[in-house]
Amino acid sequence: MNVAPLSRRPLGCLKTALRQSRQQNALVCRSMATATATSQSAPGLARLPDHNFYQLKDSKTKKLRSAFAVYQTPMVKTEPDPKKVVKRLPRNAPRVPAEKLPGFLIPPPDPMPMLHATQIARMDPTGARTALLAKTRQGARPGDILMVTHRRGGEPFSGVCMSIRRAGIDSAVLLRTHLNKVGVEMWYKVYNKNVAGIEIVKRARKRARRARLTYLRQPKHDMGSVSEIVAQWKKTRKIMSTRGGGQKGGKGKAKPAKK
């Protein structure tokens, strides 16, 4: 007598019962989500306050446990183009007049770009920081050596730019250098008010083929400390700024002509 089918039958029934229970749980979660979304019109449920603010109180202590606000975004109703809708219909489908075509709702535009633009205009009125992140020849690129100066004082931090994160007001650059023969990486937000300035010390010889130079962490490609390059750049800049000034070796200021 073959008893293999009889031994597998209870296991199959158990799998079927578990599958049905999972489906019922999914339906319950969906109904709960739709019920919360339509809580304004559902009878017997609390209506949305005028200020869209909910307070959750503890049932035992009757104290405020949490609170949250609900913001409603208005939907714009537009009418579809009759020509485009008719073209999408199959050949054998009956023609529908344009007056009976249903309209559809379009969500409002994303407000985050507008918010970022407002914050950038306030934090960078001259546009110098935005020009640093621009994808042009004047802007910084991965592989360049940058120097960040702090507004609160302290030594400027210099390093190789490994990555540039362009994220609106949260844009930042990742710099890597060596301090006491230890590799150090620092993220600096470009629009941070504590950052006094970011200068390009030395540009890369050629454009990097990657946007994130994570291979610089390997000993084979690590550039090490950039202090010597920064010191030479500061020396060159000092010579260029004092040439023609009133210091030694300069021609001095021109005297005013006598009448």
C-alpha cells in the first residue's frame, strides 16, 4: 500500500491554511490604510481638525504621548487631450466624444526644489558657492585638491576631492588627506555658514573617469598628505599678491604728482 500521498496531505493542508491567513492579513492592512485615508467622510470616526493637528493621549495616564500633523496637498483636475486619447484606443473600439472623456488628477509639483532654491539664495547671495559646484571648467571636480577655511578659526583643512554630492542645500564635498601618516576623510557642506571659503589649490591633470574616487583609499593609489602642495601654493600666492606692493622687493606705491 502506498502511504506517501497520505503523509503529504496534512502538510499541504497546513500550507494552504497559512497562505489564506497571510492573504487575510494583507487585506486587513489594506482596509486599515484606506480607512485612515478616508477618515473625513467615514461615519463614526473622528473628523480632521481645522488645523490638521492630532494629539495622542495615553489611556492610563491621560497625558499627551505624541502628536502629528496632517498636510493635504491639493490635486489639480485637468481634461485629457481628445486627440491623444483617441489614438491610444484600439481600432475596433467605439469612438467616445470628447465631452464624455473622464478627467484625471495631477499631483502638485514637488516643493523641495523651490525650498532648496530659497535657502541657497539666502545662504549664497553672491553665487560663488554655487559656481564651485557647477559642472563647468571653473567648478571643482573629483581629483582636485581643495582647501576649506573655517569661520570659527583653526587650521584650514586641505585634501583631495573624492566625491561631490549635489543635493541642493545639502551639497557637500568629501576631502581626503593624511595627518600623522593616518588617512583622514572629512565631509564639508558647501552652504554651511561655518565654512568661510573653499579654494581650489591644484586641479587634476586630466578628468577622472569616475564620479567617486573611492580607489584612493588603496595604498597603491593613495596620494598621501597634500601639505607640501598646499604650502607651495600658498607661497606662490603670497609672491603674486606682494608683487607691486609696498613691501621689500616691490616698487612701492606711486607718489601723487605735484601741481
